[in-house]
Amino acid sequence: FPTMANVGLSPMMCYSHPGGQMHSLMKYSNTFCGTSDHVIMLSVGTVSLTFTTGFLALCIWAACKAPQFSWQGQAAVKFLFADFR
């Protein structure tokens, strides 16, 4: 989760150049904010964040509903509770 969130957020982190007229990405300083390359990166990052947030919401939902699942239903979300002691 942290890696995918970092990948999704990296196109959204711009810094200002000392002159104040240009902005670049923090992780990829040769890419200027607002260019076509940046727009493509933003769209891929937004899709990545959407799936990451959806997976987090699914895990939270499964953890809240786990006591109500039957034993067969818990097999689908066993990865959430396998090492919990």
C-alpha cells in the first residue's frame, strides 16, 4: 500500500524554481508541471490512487465484517488475519 500510494502521489508533488516562473516534479526534476508529460503522469497517478484507495476500503470493510462471515467466507480474506495473534 505505501509504495503504490507513493507512486500515485509523486506526480502531484511540484516545487518552484528559484526564479518562480517554472515548476518541476520533486522526484523527476526534468519534467515540468503542466506539460503533456505531466498530464499523462497525473492521469496514471490518479488511476493508481483510485485502485489503492479502493483496495484499502475493501480491506477495512472485510475487517469490520469478518465476525459475521462463515468459516468458508473467511477463506477469501484470510490474508488479513493469518498472522494476527
